[in-house]
Amino acid sequence: MISQREPTDKSHIRDTAVYMNIDVKRTTYIIVLRLSLKRVTMQTITRFGVSIEPDLLEKFDRTMKKKRYSNRSEAIRDIIRQHLINEHVKDPNANVIGTLTMVYDHHSGPLVDRLLEIQHDHYQEILTTTHIHIDHDTCLEVLVLKGKTRNIKKLADTIKSMKGIKHGELVVTQQTS
Ligand code: NI
């Protein structure tokens, strides 16, 4: 059984009024429920049970504590969200947003010119760029990207495979939840 926190916002209870008018002779019951809009729109939490081998659960709990989760529910919710995002961004036509982080030596032949050229070719996908000079030779550059998975991955792969790029990492998420 998974322990789960109740929603902490209890303000809807304050706004809930119940009026009862009971006419016993007529045996009619009129019940008026006035619920606040907040109560109606508040997302409910569903509890569910999970069957799991003890040793697997033990490993999960160890990892969960290492990652600073205070309870299993929060950890499981994050894993589910991550899984859904991973599935979403797999679709070549999905709208994604993310970053490409790269490290390179700016002395590496025509790399800088080529990088600029590629970025101008993809101005529609690149929202912004940040360049930091790490030391005399090395640069860290971050591109903030937005567009279809297909185009973003193609751009990232083109840059990452260029001679002189020491490290490149693409991180994407879905544009809206
Ligand atoms: Ni630099």
C-alpha cells in the first residue's frame, strides 16, 4: 500500500455549506449543497495499491532516499511524469522545448564559423544562446531550443558530431503539460 499525502489546502471546507430542510410530515427532504468553485475544480487524488517484490522495494527506497524524496508517492509521481515526458518527446512531430549544452575548443579549425552558420540556419528553433569562456581555450555554450522533436534532434546531432565538440548534451521536455 502506498502512503499518500492528503491535499494540504483545506480552504474548500470553509466554503462548503450544507442546508437541510426536513419536513417529516410530508416526508420530503430538501438538501442544498453549496460548494465553492475551488472545491469543484480541485484535482482529486487517487490512491492505488502496488504489488512489488520486497527486495525491489528495498532498492527503490534506498534510491528514493538518496534522491531526497520524503515519501514514495512523490517519487512515484515524478517517475510517472518522467515516463510520460519521455514517451511524448519520442514522437518526431511533438512540440518540445529544451537545451543543448556543448563544450568545445574555439581553436578547433573552422568550428566556430561552422557553428555560427548552423545556428543561423536554425534561427527558428533557437530562442537564445549563452556563451561562457571557461578558460583560455575552452568554451561552454548553451542553446535554448523550441520546435518539433525531429528538427531539434537533427540540429543537436549535427552539432554534437562536429569535430572539436568535446561534449554535447540535449535535454528536452514537452512544451505544455
Ligand atoms: Ni569562448
